[in-house]
Amino acid sequence: GTKKCAIFGLGDHVSYSNHFVDDIGVMAERLEDAGASLVGFVTVEGYTFDQSLAQRGDLFLGLPLDEDFEPEKSQERISNWVLQLKKEFN
């Protein structure tokens, strides 16, 4: 059957604002091309950036974490994502 996959990635929204967490988008495309079903999308709300290959509409195709400039937000973002994944993987 179809494999469910969730992606997370580290990014720096200050130094790399024009390609913030692009690799999440690259991985998502490759996984979808291979037939995977992606879960774990998160809203772009609360993130500051200019462009990202990881963005589809109002969502990121995975969980972005910015340990360089927003480390204080990582724990909450991870906790919320894990709760979301528990539902989406069932």
C-alpha cells in the first residue's frame, strides 16, 4: 500500500529568507513522485520568510524548525506536530 511520510527540516529564515527550508519541498516532490502520501503539513502562519519550495498554498509540506533565530519556538512546534502526526498516521 501507499506509505505515509512526514518531513521536517532545519532552516534559517533570516539568512535564507528567499529559499527557506527549500529541501522540505524537494523531499516532498521526490516522495510524492515515488508514490508516498505526505502528512504533517503545517501552516505558514507564524513564520517570516520571502519564498520557499516547501510551501504549497498556506501550508508547509512538513515542519520547519529555525534553531538559529527561533530556537525558543522549536519545542512547541515539535510538540504540536507530534500530536498532529499521531492523528494523521492512524
